[in-house]
Amino acid sequence: MESIPVEKLMERTENRYEAVMVAAIRARQINRRKEEELSEESGGREKATVRALRELLEGKIDFKYEKREKRK
């Protein structure tokens, strides 16, 4: 199993929490669409979370947050 370097994730996001949230959302999208692609590098099927983290590292995921009004 391949490890994803946290330091490189931090280059793409503001903090670890943001990286986890973005990757989790993408992993859910992958699972919902049942995208099954073989990973040439790993020699088998990648899990959705690994694929999402890899896409985040490669800059394939664009994300931005909407500002919400604070509750009174």
C-alpha cells in the first residue's frame, strides 16, 4: 500500500482538516459513480480514498468554500 505524504498535501491545502474534507468529498463522488479504473502503478484497483488523495496531490481537484453568514 502506498503512503501519501502529508507534507505534499499541505502544499495544496491550508491545513490537514481541509485536505481530509476535500479528499472525503471526492472519495464519496468516486464511490457513488462506481468508477473502477485500474491503477497501472499499483497493479490493481485503487481504493476511492487513495485515488482522491492522489488527485488532490496532482492538482486535479479544484475547490473553494462559500462564505456562510454566522448564526445569531
